[in-house]
Amino acid sequence: MRARYDEIRALGGEVIVVSFEPASRLSMYIEDHGWPWQVVADPERAGYAAFGLTSATWGAMLRPRVMVKFIQLLRRGLKLRRPSPHVDVLQLGGDFVLDGDRRVVFAHRSTDPADRPPVEALTTALRKLAGSGPAPTSAPPASERPAAT
Amino acid sequence: MKVERCEAGSVAPDLEFQTATGERARLSALHKGPVVLIFVRHLA
């Protein structure tokens, strides 16, 4: 995502990352990762619910591809932090592209923590909004695409 | 807040979030234009 951020901005888009961690913890993560985009908190998970994001099972969390992704992140310097008390560590995420009127033009709900759409799917949707190229409305199945970072 | 699940083609509600400084901000105020909205799981 970081490598394509300038492209996203050039297409008139902005990246907004939503976490269910308390707002008081966001600065720590932003500093750790050096994220250039906005990170906001949704501790009550109203947005997660609105976008239909559910919780995983432990079986999904322990899938081999999830473990592989986790090890890759550790090798890249991932800092492990204990989650805030009472947060749902099984909560899954999702990636969406909205137009300027908040109309959803792309939606991808993760089925496990390693299930992310390719960044190209997001930029293609933005490019369509900008007036060039067809836009996917969802990503192909995980088995048919490389894992995104 | 009860809302319909946001699907491709539907309009997302103007959700309220908290910024890192604790201020409340509506989605519509965070950026005027297309948005890549990424809901993450536990931050690490």
C-alpha cells in the first residue's frame, strides 16, 4: 500500500485506516509504522458492523497461510503488542473504495487475517472513478491472487 | 446505530470516528473525494 500511496493520491483518493483500538493508542501505532495516511478509531465497531465485518473462528486464524503471513511480518520487523483489554482479537477487517458521495464501488471482506485484496484492485477502482479503466467490485478469491501487504 | 450492510452500489453512512488526538470526525470530513477505507483487525 505504501508503494502505491502516491498513485492513490494522484487519483484524488485518500487512504483512511480504521482501527477498533482506542484512539489513545493510535499515535503509538502510527509512529511505529510511519504511516503517512490517516488512522482513526472506531472502538465501538459501528463501522465494522455497517460494512458487515464479522469475527473469524480460531480455525481461520490458524490457517497455514495466516501463519506464513504472520512469520513474514515478524521478519519484516513487526512489533508485537498486547491488544487492549476487551478487544475482539478475532475481529476481521475489510477493504472498501468509496466515491466522493460515499457510494461503495469496491468491497472486500476478509475471511481471515491474510485475506486482503491486491492493491491493484483498489487503484483500479479509483482509476475508474477518475474516468479511466474498468473497476472490479470485489477481489478474486484468495486462491487466485497474491497476498497483499 | 442500525444500518444496512454496505454493499457495492450502496451509500455508506457518514460514520463518526475518533482521530488520534481524540477528536470526533465524520467520514465525510476526513476527505472530500474518493476514499480507500481499510478496516483493520488488531493492530500490531
